[in-house]
Amino acid sequence: MSKQPRILLTGFTPFGNEDINPSWEAVRELEGRHIAGHVVVARLLPTIFAESRRELGLMVDEVAPAILLGVGQAGGRSRLSLERVAINVQDARMADNAGVQPIDEAIVADGPAAYFSSLPIKAMLKALLAEGVPAEVSNTAGTFVCNHVAYLMLHLAARHHDLRAGFIHIPYLPSQAARFPNAPSMAQEDVVRGLIIALQVAATQRTDDRFGAGALD
Ligand code: PCA
């Protein structure tokens, strides 16, 4: 593998009633892409609590990334959602792809209640909006497999000085949203363009910008 610092970019397998996951469709397009002096390694994670944990650990050991960015589907959201926080709980509204449905279980026993993203989410937001990509700061990654992976990424980053991590939820693809009245969607090319913009900022900026992007709900 190249000597350039690496970005490990992950997407997920389809879950629930879906037969496609837009996160993997977008992430796979970026395999091998050079972004701000880094090279992207794109990997697929199973939408399974236990296996995603095991596979994430193996990937991080193998790839030794400088930046770890997880991407997942959030059907119903209308913008790229830059997750601010991941919480130490698994509370699954549905079974994962292995049929397992944990309720109110810690992800890391004795771990902190939450971790904040170590990527500059406000600066990423500003760049995305400036380039015409709908984006927002989100204050919850849910309590299913994405939050679990986001928490584990941030748990790793908290232990490795040279590793920064974050998570982005993305809307349905138009082909998925077409099945539900009023469901928002985003075209894959916009998602891919947005991920590149977000990673350019993450790769070049360590200290976040300071401006309000909070929410009342
Ligand atoms: N979204 C789910 C898990 C996999 C994915 O793409 C979530 O938001 O937890």
C-alpha cells in the first residue's frame, strides 16, 4: 500500500426492507481516490452489531488510517448529516442482519456515555453548503448499528493519538425514496461530491470553525 496517510471510509450492507444501501454505493466509488494528500480505502461493514465491531477492529489494524469516516443510511433525513456525537448504548428498534436485537446494552462496558466527533464538523458543514450540497449537524446517530460503529470509531480515536474519526448519515437514494410518499432523497453523485468535500476539509483542518449550527429538537 502507498506511504500516503490513509482515510478509511466505510459503508454498510443493506438492512431492513432495503436491497441497496446508499452508503456503500457512494463509498465504493471513492476507493483509491486521492484527497488532500491522503488515499481513500473504502470498506463494507455488515449491518450486524457483533460482526461490524470485529471487522472494524481488523480493518483499522490493517489499514492504520489517519482518518476514519463511517457512512450510513438514515432514511427520512434530507441532508448529509454530520454526526456530532455517538452514545454508549445499543437499543435496536429492529433486529440486525443476524437477527440480533440488543436492548439498552452498553457498547463498551465502563466506556464514557458519549464521544464527540473528532472531525471539524462545522468547517465541513460550511464547505458543503458553500458548494451547494445540503448538509446539517446532527445531534443523534440513533441507537442502532451506525451509532454503535460511530461510538467504536471514536473509542479507537480516543486511544490512538494519530487517528481522528467521525460519522455521516446520508438520505435515501431517489430509487429508494420513490416507494414512499414525501420521502426525501439525494442523488448518488451529490452524496459522493459531498463526501469528497467533507474529507478535503477533514484532511486539511484540525481545529473546527466556531459558528452556531445547533438545533432546538
Ligand atoms: N444505517 C443504519 C445501520 C446501517 C445503516 O446504513 C443505522 O443508521 O444505524
